[in-house]
Amino acid sequence: MKTVALVSLGCAKNVVDLQVAVGNLLKEGYVLSSDPDRADVAIINTCAFIASAREESEYEIARALALKRRGNFSKVVVTGCYPERYPKAAAKFPGVDSWKGVPRGWTESKTPAFRLSGKAFAYLKIAEGCVHRCSYCAIPLIRGAYRSRPEKDVLAEAKALLATGCRELDIVAQDPMLYKPSLAGLLWKLDDLEGDFWVRVLYSYPSEIDDGFVDWLKNSKHAAKYVDVPLQHTDPAVLKRMNRAGAIEASLSVARRLRREVPGITLRTTIMTGFPGETPARFERMLETLAQMEFDHLGAFAFSPERGTPAAKMSGRPSRKTAEERERKVMELAAAIWRKKARAAVGSVRRALVVAPGTARLESQAPDVDGVVFVDAGTVGEFIDVRLAKAEGFDFFGEPA
């Protein structure tokens, strides 16, 4: 049998693309290698969103080629955002046998994807591309214009996933809120499917959170009361330079609105530091605003100028060192807020989904980014009640309740 080894980098949307590719390979007779550093074919599925992602992609490509020279791999295939964004970079890596960008069209509906997330949960991609033109972002250059996946295909895949024992559907897209004909309409149709499961929407552009989406969060029997609303910044002048001026008011009010209308909701956001025009005073005001908002989960990353984007040519950019120092301060604030919230949660009993032996996630914990609950109970794909015994870092340790 021919074997394949996988390296997957970047976001959940990228994971979905790789799952489809692996599904095709399994149909052709390949099997997954039990040794990730030894196989007939190595696939490096790459990201190229920011500088650190490009560097990680290049490192993994170079590493795979070194293993190929030692005889560990017969072929190396590079896929995803990096070759899409930098097609001429193939010349830097002459040992790569195939250099493929992002897939086009909706092959998911025709191909049995191999689920890399395991039995308990799955990423369900509903759209591709982006309509926004944030001045710092290369995603439209990589993924193209926004297009919604046919609703019937989304529902068919959701039914198939639930039939395998999946208990959490994580809705992903560059911007799920713009799904056509209607995100709320799709969510209510998912709500009509039988079974005990969560539906979690990952990424919500702040100014697009409408009454229909909030109503679904409040009243759906399957909705995970969790919203990831990346603000990027809270200073109006910086948001204007980011070309997110339409989201200024929403960026400052969305947390308050969601907490008021959806009791018990969990809120996550992401902040960019060091953007052109972010003065010390503007950064400090943002830090104060974030302290007041008290997001349950808060991430940050330093700005990197991306070729072909308007922000790459903007003046007034803080140094890389300053951007990273500000990133560190945001994450210190995130840790302080988390410690306060975690202390309040210890001792409570929560429902959790077992995602791996000894590991579960709460409704308030999205996959890969928000921590887990370590608990010796249940089987993978089962909901259990857990008493949170203690918090350590961004994780909990729990006991069966």
C-alpha cells in the first residue's frame, strides 16, 4: 500500500481543504502513515496569512525536503495558501514534486472527506473567500471573492457527520455572517436535525451580527452560546485605517449587546497590535477598553505588512519590537481576565463534550484555541457533566459530577 504523511498548518478552513484531499487519496488506495516522518508521499498544507505563518510554512517545507533527501519520503506535495499566494516560491524549493494552491469549487459535496478532528466534532465549511477589504489582509488575494456553498450540500454533510457520532458542528468560513441566502435560515435548518449536538459559529464580523443570529443564539436547542467576534482594534482612528470604519460602533458595543440579550454567552476576540497609526496613547486606550469589556477569551498578534495590501505602504508603523511588546501586554491582560473568570467557575458543574480520552471541552471552549477540561470520565463523543475542580493555565481539571 502507498502511504501518506500530513502536516496541516493554519486555520480550520485549511483543515477542511486537507480533509477533502485526504478523502480522495484514500479512495485511490493510500493509507495514512503511522510515522509522520516516513511515507511514500508527504503533504504540507500551508498558511500564509501573516509573516509568522509564512515562516512556519517555509520551515515545514524545508524539513520535508530534508527528509526526502534522506529517503524518508518519495514525494513532497505542498498545498494551500502559501503556493497560492507565492506561486514563484516553488523555485526556492526545487525538490517539491507538486505545488498546488487552494482548491476551487465545492468538492466537499462530492468527496468523502477524511475527518482529521476525530469523532466528537467536525468543521463544516459553508462559504469561501471574503467580501471585506481590510487594509492589512491578504485573504481576498488568496481565497478570492465570497461565495456561499449550496445549502442542500451543507445540510447533507451535516446529516452525514451526525450519523457518524459527531456531537459538535463548528461552522467555518472567512465570514459566516454573509452566508447566502441566510445564515440564520441555515442555522435553523441545522437546528431541525435530530440528535443531541452543539452548533458553534466560528468568526462573526462585529457589524454583521443581526437580530436573526441573536435570536438563534437565544432560542436554538443546539446553539453553543459562544461568539468569536474579532475586533482587531477598538480605537476609531486605527479602525478607519484598517478599512473597518463600518464596524467602529459595533466593535465598541457588541460585547455589551450580546451579554444583555444572550445570558451566559461566552465571547472571544482577537486584537492586532502595532498597526500603522497605533500611537502609544491609542494603544493604551484600547487596553483600557479591553479591560472594561472583559472578553472571556482574548488573543493577539503583531501586525506584519503583507505584500499587495494597502497597509503595507502606510506610514506611522510602530517597530516590530514595539508591536510584539504591545502584543505581550494584551496577552497579560487576557491572562489576568481569565484567572478572574476561572476562579469564579471552579466548583461549578458544567456540561462537556469528551473529544479525546481524558479530555473534554465545555460549551465555552472552542476547539484548538480556548483550552480544555482534563477529566477521567466518559467516552469520545459523549456529553458528560463535570465539576470544575481547579484551573491551570487556560485549562481546567475536572471530576465526574
